[in-house]
Amino acid sequence: MTGLISAEGLVRGDHGSLRLLAEPAGHPLFAQIFGAEPKSMAMAAYLAEQTGYDGIDINAGCPAYSVIRAHGGADLMRDLPRALAVVDAVRGTVKFPVTVKMRLGWEEQKTYLQLGRLVEKAGADAITLHPRTVNQGYGGKADWAAVQQLKRQLNIPVLASGDVIDSASYHQILHDTECDGILIGRGAIGRPWVFRQCLEGDESGRRPLVKTDDRKRAVLRYLTLLLKVPDRWTPYSNRHIQAFVKGMPNATKFRRAAACLGNWETANNLIQGYFEQMEERERE
Ligand SMILES: Cc1cc2nc3c(=O)[nH]c(=O)nc-3n(C[C@H](O)[C@H](O)[C@H](O)COP(=O)(O)O)c2cc1C
């Protein structure tokens, strides 16, 4: 999945939005768009199809103010006719798979079952449910029972997103929800091996060990990929770099130094220095 792209931005030819819809570097890759105007959403989906993406994901779950203000993302969950018009327009325009990502709804009105039915009827190929309300943000526990409820009601694949962090939670969510697949968000930050661990680990959470060298290679790869991103040094990139050493010895010192990285050389030196120390410790 790409990052979340504004359909209006794409239609306007906005440079930042078009950059997010760059030619896919690997496959399969879906573009994820938000917006509230059926015509713009259909046009954005068409652009993604023409650019070589493998499918389009319509976001109906993002709670960010900038997205809600434009009546996109989770705002669609309190305007079901509009949500349906968006899915209808996109489905009628593109031939590749159309999926929808949603939440439970708003605290005062959980509309996920209604929206799920509408989206399926409109011809969507799959739905991802992040079972929290918009008001909940990312707090509290994801309501896995709601995923099971949706799954039992629909015929198209239902994917679950929320609180999967290791092989134990992975097996548990598959068992509890009967879902067709899962997404991992926060559990993958600084832990790109979590996907392999889930597939190879068992219900007890026992999993293949992550070696210090694997961590080093992963964070250096992150650094290399970062080089391709304009305006790359943000609190977000620093937080990602910090996350790679979570739970390791001397992590606090590393995290403090990584909080204000501003160029590649300093970042590379910090990482190389830290891992040299770790390797020395392991040799002792
Ligand atoms: C920093 C951050 C950015 C996110 N961006 C998106 C996004 O662009 N599109 C989306 O569908 N979900 C997005 N999500 C939500 C996640 O996909 C996921 O549904 C949610 O975090 C719950 O799963 P988790 O417990 O595995 O993190 C984001 C979450 C976080 C924490």
C-alpha cells in the first residue's frame, strides 16, 4: 500500500500528491486514496490503474483532521450515501481490484456493518476493518469480535487491522475473527521482520530470534531508502530509526542521539558506532 494520497490533490496535479503516486517500485502494490467527491475519487483510481498499480484502496477510516475536514477518510462512515457513491464511481471506472479500509464508525454511531454491506453490494473486492471508533483514535483495545461479526455477514474477504504485534497475537486474531488476512501497523515500526515472525512463529509467541546483525542491516536499509525521500529528516524518520533498537542494551542513549538527526552522515555514524559496540559486547 502507498501512503494515503489525496484524490483532489491528484486531480489538481498537486506535485506532492503526484509524487506519492510514483510508478510502483515493486508488486503487488495498491494505491490508497482519500476524498469525498465520487468523480475525483474515480479519476484518482483511474490514474493509479494507468500508472501500473495493482489495485486501489479507498480510505474510510483515517481520523486525521485534515482528512475529515475534506469529508474524506472516516467522515465517510457518517455519510453512507456519499460513501456508497464513492465506491460506486470508483468501481464503475477501473477494472483492477477495489478495496475499502474502515473503522467501526463514530462513537455515537457504529456504521461498519451497514457500510460493509453497501460496499460489498457496490462490488468491492475486500474490506479491511480497524475495529476502533474514530473517537478512540489508537487507544484502548481493538474490538476483534467486531471483525468476526463483519466477516460472518459478508462474502468478500475481510481483513483485520489492530493490535497484531507478534506470532501469538497473529494466531489469536485469525482464530478469534475468522478473518481472511491481517495488516500490521505499529507492530512493524522498527521491526520489519515481524511479518516473517508471524508466519514462522507459533501460537505461544515463540519465534525465530532476531540477530543483532539483522537489526543493523534493517536500520541501514531504512537509511538508504530514506535517501530517496525529499524532506527526509522529520520527527517521524527519527522515531523510526529509534524504534530499530527498542529493547536493546544502551537503547536510551541511542534514542536520545537519534531524536534530532539532520543528515545522513550523522545518522550513519550513530548507527555504525552503536552496532560496533553491540558486536563487541557479544564477542566478550
Ligand atoms: C502513524 C500511523 C499512520 C497511519 N496511516 C495510515 C494510512 O495512511 N492509511 C490507513 O489505512 N491506515 C493508517 N494507519 C492505521 C493503521 O493502518 C492501522 O489500521 C492501525 O494503526 C491499527 O493497527 P496496528 O495496531 O497494527 O497499528 C496509520 C496508523 C499510524 C499509527
